[in-house]
Amino acid sequence: MPYLLSAAAQLYWPARGTRNRVRPAGLARDLSVAVLSFGFSFRLIAGAGYAAVYRGVLFLFAGIPVCVWLRGRKDRAGAEA
């Protein structure tokens, strides 16, 4: 899952145009690597089977409250300083 999401992010940022100016050669290279990585990751996840993907998504969702809690602690510590 992380590889799939990072490949998707690599496609998202140039399309959004929020990054600094990008050279066309670098953009073509980044896009081709991102598309290949996204396809490979998607195929790998699909080939892993239903049970593995289901468990992975459950663990991913189980980590969200931990991230929210840690972010709250960090924000609270920054507000007190």
C-alpha cells in the first residue's frame, strides 16, 4: 500500500503544479517511473489476495487514531511553548 500511495503522489504533485518549475525531461522521467511503479504496486496488491489486502487495510485504519493522537500531542506541545 505505501508504494502504491507514493507512486500516486508522484503523479499528483506535477499534475497539481504546486512544485517548483520542473524540466520537461525530468517530468517525463518522473511520470514514467511513477506510472510503472503504480502499475506494479497495483498488480502486486491484486495478486496478494483478498485476505492479505483486507488485513492490510484494517491495520492501516487501526493506525489512524494513533496518528491523530500523536498529532494532537505535537500541536498541544507547540501551543504551550
